[in-house]
Amino acid sequence: GYPVEDYAGKEGMYLTSSNSASGFRAVYYFAYASSLESIDNLNRTLTIGILILLFITLSAGFSLSISVNKRFSIVLDKIREVSQGNLKITSSRLGNDEIGIFDTSFTRMVGQVNQLIDKNYVMEMKKKDAEFMALQAQINPHFLYNTLDAIGWMCEEERSKEAVEMVNALARLFRISISRGHELI
């Protein structure tokens, strides 16, 4: 029943609140010491929480950075190998993100280039073989005609020993070309 007004003292503060409908008045007391202690505890908890979150964030960032750097190093090593002429690289299965997709695409592209080089090499070899065979087909009749004509002239000049050597050499040449280097025909 005594009127209480807001009062701030040395150890705390009194606050009042009135309810006009019921006529009751509530009095609240806040002790400075416990309020400051609560605020100090809250500051300490927030500071520790922020430091823990900062540590977790830095740790996650550092480990993510190491992981990305390691994966990039694998891709860069492949690029160095290809630039040095090694086209026999294999996929590293680096995941489904951008780095993994780049690695898979790069490996596939190098494989296709390697296949094209092999195919081109085989085609060039076949082309050279065909050119050689065509040239050989042209040379064989001409060579045989010239050799037989030379043997005929040696026989007319009665140089039979040289003619026999030339006939034997021609026979050896035909044996080698027929056998393709094998001993037994």
C-alpha cells in the first residue's frame, strides 16, 4: 500500500509498473552486481563462441584450400606430361565438380588425340607402303629388262664368267624378294 517510485541506489535499481485495470503495482529489483556478472558471462560466452566459429571457419577453409590445391596439382601434372609428349594419361576420378569435369574432359580429349595420331600414323604407313609397292611394280620390269639385256651383252662379248655371276646375283635377289627375308621358300 505504500507508493513506490523508480529508485536507483548504490547496489541496485527499483522499477515499478502499475496495472490500471486491477489497480495493482509491481515492483522489480535489479541488483547491479548480478546484472554486471550476467553481462560479463554473456560477453565471455559470445567471445568464446565467436572464436570457436572463427577457428572452425578457418580450419574448414584451410582444409578445403588444401583439397582444391591437391586436385589442381594432379590436373597440372597431367598437363605437363602431355606437353612433354606423353599422351598415355589416365583419369584420376577427381569428383563431379568443375575440377573433376575438367580432368575427365582433358583426359578424354588427350585419348582422342592419341587415337587420331595412331590412326594417322597407320594411314601414312599404308600410304608409303602403297607408294613403295607402286614404285617397285614400275621398277621390277625395267630392272629385269636391263639386267637380262646386260647378261645378253656379256654373253655376246664372251664374258661368260661375269654373266654367270650376274645371273646368280639376280637369282639371289629374286629369292630374297620372294621369301621376304625367310630362309625357307
